[in-house]
Amino acid sequence: MFENLSERLGGVFDRLTKQGALSEDDVRTALREVRVALLEADVSLPVARQFIKAVEKKATGAAVTKSVTPGQQVVKIVHDELISVLAGEGEPGSLRIDSPPAPILMVGLQGGGKTTTTAKLAKRLKERDGKKVLMASLDVNRPAAMEQLAILGQQIGVDTLPIVKGEDPVAIAKRAKTQAGLGGYDVYMLDTAGRLSIDEELMSQVEAVRDVTTPRETLLVVDGLTGQDAVHTAENFDTRIGISGVVLTRMDGDGRGGAALSMRAVTGKPIKFVGLGEKMDALETFEPDRVAGRILGMGDIVALVEKAQQTLEAEQAERMMKRFSKGQFNMNDLKMQLEQMIKMGGMGAMMQMMPGAGKMAKQMDEAGMDDSILRQQIALINSMTKRERANPQILQASRKKRIAKGAGMEVSDLNKLLKMQRQMSDMMKKMGKMGKGGMLKQAMK
Ligand code: GDP
């Protein structure tokens, strides 16, 4: 599945990976091709646009590490963005089927693969999760459909609700509910009737069934080969019935994988499973990272870039450590530390980890230094010029006044900040001498 999109993007990235350096123009040109590829893969225009915009924003100005080419870097960004669009909440393939008997409502258009998927899923629940499952067909218009489910049930060893002629869907649903309760079933699955297209009668019928059973999951089964139509179908069913997830069928065919991407972006509902054939075990959980990898066909590059990024971070930390141990600790460094402290849950946590800083932490605590003060200090640093941040010792009275005013604070506040920066600088220097950065490294972790 997804071969088409994969090949298209693969071609684009081949060209990219052959380039040494990537300018903003190159990123844009490459992404234009990605956009065409997405559209040809039947991703809807707004979704493709939104996707490209997100990637462009992340690609432009992204740090390019030494050991990979900018093209590879873009691949990684496209890959991450694909995952972020494709991924839903919760574990892939997870269903809310606690509190037995849990009803699962299967909805969709005729021919989408609803009955087949109902049986496939029942088999999966039985074999993988050890659940006792009851299936019921509500398709009163097509007796053949009811027969089909009964035959599949026999084939996979899952019970089906006995067929009673002349019953309406709501009555069948109620009977299934009662039977599921009496028979000690964990799950009962309701295979609703399909239509060739969405109509009022179909929708109100499904609504009525929903209201008497309150399904734990309402899964829409759609033919993945129908691309944009599948997305429209999903929108319609979601608005009217409220779906909890999607099953994309026929993903074994030469489908244009874009349906999955649009489906997620447009409906916001997770794709829980994909159908990969007519056989009863041709159902797989939908794995965003695997699908993204397949779309790009470039899993190795992603791993490479991840590793390179780790190396880069380590290199940066090393360089920083070297500067600190020489007592070079300026306002930029302090700002970074302050931001880090906020992220780590405040002052205390950070200072506790620095040997010899316990006393300072206590002083800060006594002075009532909390996150709001950290933020005020960051505001003061933001109010400084680039030169002032790098060389805080040049701050004289007039500069101080300007900076304090810019941050809406007093000069005395700025003086406290400067004192803190000097203390930190001294401390770093001392620690650097003590253990060749070893201790500092420890404290920075
Ligand atoms: P329903 O009308 O929605 O209940 O559709 P059915 O379950 O009867 O399926 C219609 C046809 O599609 C049947 O011939 C199924 O075998 C076939 N089908 C269902 N799911 C898949 C799938 O994932 N891949 C393929 N290749 N065929 C499928």
C-alpha cells in the first residue's frame, strides 16, 4: 500500500539528497513537488497545503547537522510531520471494550467492506484478546447480507445472532444487547445496513440503533481506494452519527495512500485498522510511523538524522561546558538556564542539583523567587542588546535605566540579576577547576 505516494516522494528526495547545501529556495522547490505528489496521491488540497506549510516552517531555519545533508534533514521533517498528522490518540488498534457486553457499531456504505471487516475484527478480538464475541447483522433489506455474516461467523468460530424474519434493525439491536448480556459475551458487534450513497433513511436508521445501544465504539468502514469520496463519507457519518474511528479497507490494492492522510486531517478521527485483503486475517492495526516510513520509503535516513541530532546536542553541551569552566557565563547563558529552570519545574529543582548552590537556592526561596520572578528576569535579559547580553560588565547607569524600563521593572531588580549572573559565573569557574567540567556536567544534566 501507499506505493504511489512513496515512489513520488522518493524521487523528490533523491534529488534533494544529492545536493550539498539547501537554500530556502531549494526547500520551497522541493516542497512544491511534495505538494504535487500529495495531490496526486489524492490528499485533499487544504490538507496538502496545511501539511506543506507546517513542513516549510520547520524546514526553514532548522539546524542542519554535520553528518547529514540538508535534503536528508528535510526528509526527517516531512517524516515527523506525516506521523504527527497520521497519529491518533491512544494505542494503535485499541478499542474501548471494557464493561461487558460492549457494543461496537459498524457503519459505512454498501460494498465498503463492512461485513467482512466485522468478521475480521471479531476474529481478532477472539484470538488476540480472548474475547467472547457476538455478531448481529441489521441489514434487513438484504437477506443475503445476513446470510453472509452467519457464514463468516461459522468460518471463524464466532457466534451470530439467529436471524428472525420481519424484524426491524432497532428490534434486532435490542435483541443482540439482551442476548449479549444473557450469554456472557464481552463484545457484541452490530453490522448495520449500507446504502450505495448516504441518504436520510440510512442515517436515521443508524441513529436509532445507536440510541438504543450506546456503542462504546462506532467504527466507520470505508473503501480506501475511493480517496476523497471516503473522506466525504467519513465527514458525513461523523457529523450525523459521531464516529470513534475509521477502518480503511482495500489497502492491499494499488490505492493512493493520500486517503489516510486526508482522513486524519479532515475528520480528526483515528484510523484504527486497515484491511489488506479478503481473507479473515487480512486486518492490521494502523501504525502511523510504519505508514509514514512506507510513504517515504526512507526509514534509514530518519534514524541517521536522529542520531546526528543527538551528536549535535552533545557537541553543543561540550562547547558550553568549556566556556563555563573559563568563567565565560553571560546573559545568554543565564537566560537559557532560567528557561530550563521553568521547564524543569522551578528554581529549587535546578539549584539542588548544583553542588554548592544549596545556600543560594535557600536564599532564593526565602526571597520568594518563583516562576514569575524567573519570567521577569528573562524579560530583563530580553530588554538588553545583543552586545550587552554577551558582555554584561558594560552595563552602566544609563543602560541599566533603559533596560529596566524596557522590561517594566526597577534598576534594583536588574542589579540583583547582575549579581546572580556574576555569582553563577564564579561558581562555574570554580567547579570547572575542581573537576575539569566533570562536576559541572553532572550539575547540568
Ligand atoms: P459491505 O457491503 O460493506 O458489507 O461489504 P463486504 O464486506 O460485503 O465487502 C465487499 C467486497 O469487498 C467483498 O468481496 C470483500 O471480500 C471485499 N473486501 C473487503 N475488505 C477488503 C480488503 O481489505 N481488501 C480486499 N482486497 N477486498 C476486501
